[in-house]
Amino acid sequence: MSTMNHSNSINSTPISFTCDYNEGAHPLILQRLMETNMMQEPGYGSDRFTQAAIEKIRAACGCPNADVVLLVGGTQTNATIIDAVLPRFGAVIAAETGHIAVHEAGAVEHNGHKVITLPQHEGKMHAEDLQNYLARFFADDTWQHMANPKMVYLSYPTEYGTLYSRSELEAIHRICRDNGLMLFIDGARLGYGLMSAAADIDLPALAQLCDVFYIGGTKIGALCGEAVVFPKGDAPQPLLTVVKLHGALLAKGRLLGIQFDTLFTDELYFRISRHAIDMAMQLQQLFSEKQIPLYIQSPTNQQFPILTPEQMQRLEGKVLYEIWDRLPDGRAITRFATSWATPPEHIRLLKEIL
């Protein structure tokens, strides 16, 4: 996956659809950071803002006893939580396109936990594949000589912007329970999944269908931050010790607390997530009007149009996007990502250029 690197642009600045964290933070977060800047607060997440954020997240999840810990970024969160939860011999199962298996530089395996990959189907893991793998694993008389599968890792949405249905999550969750595995859901783009018209679950439902998940802030309005939730209040102890072991415990935990406190006030998190979906659906409509095929039908903020060399030339210096794969006929599978901050003007400009 490579990022287009154009130097020329419309009005000197090309419009960008490269990712969903091009901008800094939502203005209300910046305002809160300024308003509270000179207040003295204790560190390491014991400040009043972090505690307020935790209570609001518990309420939004419908889990009053949930354990919640705030971390800085997605890779750090995945590596830290997997290491905190699994025994030393524990392995984690992911789809072959899963973030921990591809784009995290082996961070999970660097901590000593093998990542086992299963086939992906439009970015998703199928329950049948998981069940078949576990049956084969435990039927092997030498399984005790192997890294033991102890966790399943899913992303909601997936790397291809697709969503697990409630029934799909229920089936995978049931298999995990039956085989003594934990189910961990990566929610780096969680808001963009939950606010999609194709989603048939909400946040409280998601919390009941897994053992641990996180609410992404970095890609949805925050400067940085992910909120890890153990819905049943059964986080491994002492969790903060493991967080610190990974260099992931912020002294100024208030930085994360203020951001999530703001995001979960007046449903800001969900409102700005919905905006990204609205912009993505306008992108879908635009590509359809221009008879540009989509590699996959994504109902979330990531869209994957297949562009010809001529179309890419037309965008050169004017529009930034990512190339995901090259096709034999010279066309490219590309990714256009909208975000909480995508202005409608960018959709209009793209239409004019195309």
C-alpha cells in the first residue's frame, strides 16, 4: 500500500482522501484542552477528566461495571492488550488482512505471541473457517507443542470497510466461548462502523458480543487516543502495570481523558462519525455516476474505486488517495477515505476533476 505523493494542486493544496486522520482534532476538543490547560490534576489517568470519560463510556456501552483504560494509538493498544490478556504461550487468530497481521510491523509477535491467520472474505473472518481450524488444531496429538490459540482478533469495520453482522459476531463469539478463547474487537474506526446504515448492532450490543474491545479516537476526532473496554469488568490485574511495561502509560493522562470526555458528551462521537458516512456515501454515488467500479461494496468511510491510468493522471497533483493494488490491465485498486472532518466541498471538487 503506497500513498500518492503529489506536489501540485488546486489552489496550491491538493484535497486529500488518503486516510481518516489527516486533520488534528475536533474544535471542541481543542477548546476543552485550552480551557483546562492550567488546572492542576494528578497523573496516570487519576485526573477528574479521565474519570468522567470512563463513566460516560460505561454509560454509552450499557456496562456500568466495565473496566476502561485509555491508551494512545491503535498498534500500541493491540500489542499491549493482547500481551496483558494472553499467557506466554498464547496465540491470536486473525484474518489474513487483519491489521495485527499486516500493518503493525509484527508488534504482537515482537511481544512473543504468534499471530495465526485465516482466509479473509472481503476483510472478514468466517465462523466456519474458525471452527474448522480449531477442530484441526485440537485433533492434532502434538498440539501441546504448538502456540495455543487463546484469542480471536476482529476489526469493526474491517480493513476493507466491511461490517460483521450481529449473527456473524454471535457465531464467532459462541465458538470462542466453546473453545476457551477470548474475542477482541479492534475498534479503531468503531464509530464509522456503528453509524453505517448497514450496521445492525449498536455500542451496547457490541459490548455483549466480545470480551474486550476498544473505541477509536485517533481516527474519529481526537488528537490521539483509544478507549479499551472490558465490558464485564474482568480486566487482567494489574493491568496498569502491563500498560506501563509497554511504555504506554501517559503521565499526563488528562490529555486522553479530556478528549474522550468531550467525544462522549452530547453524542459528539456518533454525530461526527455519521458525517464521515454521509460523505462516503456521496463518494459512492459520485463513482457510480462516473461509471467507476468499486472493488468492494463498503458501507463505511473507506471506498475502493478501481481507476484507469487516465483517471489517475487526471487526479495527479489535485487529489491524494492510496493505491492498494495494481491490476494486470494497468488499472489500480485505490482507497478513498472520508473522516469526521471531510468537507462537502472536497466531494464537489473531486466531481469536477473527474
